[in-house]
Amino acid sequence: MLARLKSFFNPATPNPLRAPARVFWVGFLVRVLYLTLAHTYRIRPAEDHFQFGWEAGRIARALVTGYGYSDPFANVYLAHTGPTAWLPPVYPLLLAAIFRVFGVFTPASAWVLFTIQSAFSAATALATWEIAARCCSRRVALWAAWIWALYPAAMQYAVRWPWETTISTALFAFALVLALRLRGIGDDVSRPRTLNLEPRTSLWIAFGLLWGLIALSNSTLLIFLPVCGVWILIPALGAPSKLRMSGILRVLSGPALAALLFVACVAPWTVRNQRVFHAFIPLRGNFGAELYMGNGPGSTGLLMEYYHPFQDAAQLRAYASLGEVRYVARQAAAAKAIIAADPAHFAADCARRVYFFWAGVPHPSDEAWYNELGRTLNFAFISFAGLLGLALALRQRVPAVGLFAWAFLLLPLPYYIVTVHARFRHPLEPLICILGVYLFQSASNLRSPQRRD
């Protein structure tokens, strides 16, 4: 027992690219302890428990009560609204499995859900460590992983939000880890750097399956997948022609297998949507409605929830009578007409959303101004540190920083156009954490020679 405790608290780790297990367990236990003592699992029952997973919770309830994947806005006035593809299926299915065992909208179900989310959030610290260790240094990895494990802002979505944010963030972080491994970033630098033409089948299998899960959890993140795949293959594509011709099949066999597995993950859901709606809906079908809620009459850059089918009785009746596909098409047409009629206002809304994405989304005006100011300063400081760290890493040519830059560029784009919320930045926050630590560690390294003098 003493030996186990010593190994747990010993900061040394056999493989500098792998985080010690205690990073995960400390982060996990802190989250579970908080959600248990703070009673965050006691979700308000207002609006027929809509805050328990919002649309995902409604779909999960329909699944366990025999109505299938449907009814994302059902309430006491309109019990059933028909089949849906409003959300991709992973998170609603997880909720449904929990509801089946622990009850629909019960505190026990919420506790189990938040505990699962806490496990994903704590596991993200492991991915944060490996990304930082491969690209920066073990010192940056140590600080970044422990900040992620213990910093309250990194755990809030795990212990308070019944939504897919924490799970999608973990999946995306480990997808970056796999990309670095496939590219060979951070591998044994003592060996001569040679082009690796091995297919690395197991890694490609994991890569394809992981991106399949991401697609079925938060399909917006797929905007990054083509860049990530091409980035992995750049060394092989840039090899001498003789080597490229002789190894082309071996090089492409891994990506082909990953693509096949990705399609295998996504295809059943796409086929289901085709059969149910008689329309091609690869992953989710709510873009037009979200576009209207972000850019409809009176838009200010934020989501206008009063146009949401759950809050607006007229919108809910239209949704139920038209069906989801026709309703979303109607909303999309209205949004496009409004944007075309006043493109300058749309551009101004997009500029506001850029600001909100990085500086923080305003909260209700009845909250104390100093709370709002403190939240904004904290949110903006984290973004600023991450962006400055990215700029410094680009200047210093840190390995894989180009891939990170693409993530910073691409992931926010859909939100600039449609709507924005603080949680939308969360998938980028492991990288923001790493680059922020890298920024301050670099400043410390620059000052240290002066102190020695």
C-alpha cells in the first residue's frame, strides 16, 4: 500500500509523453466531490424539466417512453411533435440509457450524468498533457494538465451543464493526440528523423472511430477534419517521388481504413434520417432554424430564444404542423431573405459574435454589474493568453502549431455566422490552456537569465 501511495504522489512518470494517472483521478474526484456537495444534480424542474438536457433531454424521454427519437420540444400543451434530427444521436442516447436505469429527469440520473461528464472532463487533462508534451515541453505539459484538472472554469460544463459540451471536448482533444501520434510529433528525438510510411493501422482505426463519435456528438467540429487529415499526410505527400510511388498504397491504406470506419459510424444515422424524413440529412437538420434565431428580425448577434419553438407557442405549432424538415426550410428561407435585405446589419452581427466568442457572451441585465465585469475579464483574459501564446508559438515554429492555428481559425466560423454561447469555445480550451502556459513559461525563461545576473 505504501508503495502504491508513493508511486501515486511521485511526480516522475516513466513516459514523459503520457500523463500520470493521478492527473485524471484528482481531476475526476474534485469534480464528483463538487457536484455532490454543491447539489448541482438537483436540476430545476421548471418548464417541465426542460433545463435537464433541453432538446436532448426531451428526445431521451421520448426514447424511453416508447415514442422513438422524437419530440425535442414536447411540453404539457403539445405532448408529441414527431420525429426529429434536431440533434445528432450520441448524447440523447446516453441520456436515454441513464433515464432507463435511474429514472426520467430524476436527481439520481443527473448525478450519474454529471459523473460521466466529469470522467470525460478529467480525461481531457490527459490529452492536454500529451499534446503539450509532444509539442512544447514536459514542464508546459505538467502545468497545463494540472490547470485543466483543477481550474474551476475548465470543469463547469461537466458538473453543471447537461449537454454534450464536455464529451465533445474530450473527443476532440484525443483526436488531436492521435493526429500528433500519426504525424510522429514528439516521438523519440534522439533517433534520426526518417519518413514513416508504416500505415500504423491501430492509430488510424482509432482516428476514424473517434471522428465518427465526434460527428454524432457535435457535428460542427467536422469543419476541422479535412485539415487535420491532410496535415497528417503532409510528410508522405511531400516525400521524394521515388519513395512516394513505392509506398503510396501503404501510406493511403491507413487513411482509407479510417475513412471507411468514419462512414460506417455515420451511415446508419444518415439512412435513418432518409427513411424518416425522405430527405438527405447527414447528421443534424436544424441549421435553418438556428440561422433564423441568430439573424431574424431584431437580431443583435445573440441567440433570440424568443423565436425558439419551445418558448414561442406559434413557432411550436408551426413546427408540429409542418414537420421538422419543412419548418426548418421555412425558417432558413426567412433568415436568408433578412440577411440579403440588410447585409450590413448581418456583417455587424457577425462582428459582434466574433467579439462575444472570444470576450464572453453578455448575461441577463438584472445581474450585478461587478459579476458581469469579473466574468468578462476572466473569459477575455483566457482567450487573450491563448491567442498570444498561439502567436508566439507560430513565431517560434513550435511543432504542430500550424494545426492548432487552423483549429482556432475554423472551429469558431459557424458560430460567427449563426449564434454564439460561452460553451462553444470549450473544445478549443485545452489548446488555449496549453498555449497560455507556453506563453507564460516563455516569458519566465526570458527573465531567468537576468535574475541569475
